[in-house]
Amino acid sequence: MEAGPLQPASSDSALAALAASWRAKSDSGEQSRAPVVAVLDGVTDPQNLGSIARAVAFLQADGLVISSKNCAPLSPAASKASAGALEVLGASGRLLLADRTHRMLAAARSDGWRVLGADAAMDSDPEASGASDVEVLRASGVTSAEPIAQSVSAAASSPLHASAAADPLTPTLLVLGSEGEGLRFVVREQCDEFVAICPSSAGWSAGPVDSLNVSAAAAVLLYDLCRARR
């Protein structure tokens, strides 16, 4: 018997349901971790798609959103790279599809989600984004983003350029773009903050390789987000 093709759920309805469920539990006094969902926009390599899905499933994040327009298809190659994680996410309703990523992000923000954009430019050169090792870039029309100082003590053991775990009480979307182009402008416009992996913030010296590929970066960022909510 052959398995049927994966059928992602609608990202809009799934994210609304996640946020509503979290708010209901919080309002009732029940301790409930805020959901974390990865969003892919422009990730066209099936190996990267599969590897990110595996990280999402392994770290028990709450979902993976893929774009129907510019992401790798849910192919056998992606499934193989995920080691079965795509099927796990699909069966649990955590594999989601967005027709227009920027519109989905705008709707999610209005529903209380915080949107973090992974910014590769900050990985190798923090000053390129106008921030120090312990600062978050808060979106302000994208081109005029101002650095917001953060305490390094909360993330002393973290290699993140800014501690993505700084606000574990807010539902969070982590948006990852293509390795070549990064986040599209229309997607960057919807980001509340930008984060990157910057080893120097943890006191590590710079090495000969200045960045990670998108799937490795996704795993590190998701780990930092998810561990703060345990």
C-alpha cells in the first residue's frame, strides 16, 4: 500500500487556532508555553526543507509553514532528508501552507504573533546591521531599524546575536529566507525583530567560515526559542 501525498493545512486557520488555544489557557491561569512556528520563504532546496522539518519535529516546535509559491515541493527527496519528520508533522497537523507569506505574517501579527526574521547579514558582521553583539533589531520600516539594547546575562551561554528567547511568553514565528537572497523585502516589512547566530556574543572567536546554511541555522535558532519555553 502506498502512502498518499502530504496535505498541508491552511496556515491562517492553524495559526489562529494555536493563538486562541494559548490565550484560553493563559486566561484560565493554566501554565502554557507560547507556541513557536518556523516559516520558510524562498527555501528551494529539498534537502534544506527536509532538514528543517526534522529540526521542527525533533525540538517539538508547533509547526512548519512553507510557501506555496517559492519553496521546495513536498517531494520524495525532501521526505527522505527529513527522515520521516515531514510525515510526522503532516499527521499531527503541524505542516502548514501559506499562499502569500507576507500576507499570512501580517494577519498573524494582528492576532498577537511576534515575527522574528533570521538575518544572515548579522551572522558574519554584526555592525552591518547597525547593532552590537547584545542588541536586537526592531523593525521600523526595515531600512531604519533601530537597535534595542538587551541584557547579555539572560543569554550568556547562547550564540544568538540577540536572545530569541528573550520573550518566551509571546507566540513566535521564526521566518527563514533563501540562502542566496535572504528574506524578501515584503517579508522583512512584516518582521518585528531580526535575529542571527553570532558566536562572538558568547565570547567565541571568529573562524574561517562566516555562516551556516539555512537548515543548520534553523536548528540553532529553534533550539534557543524552544528551550526557553520548557
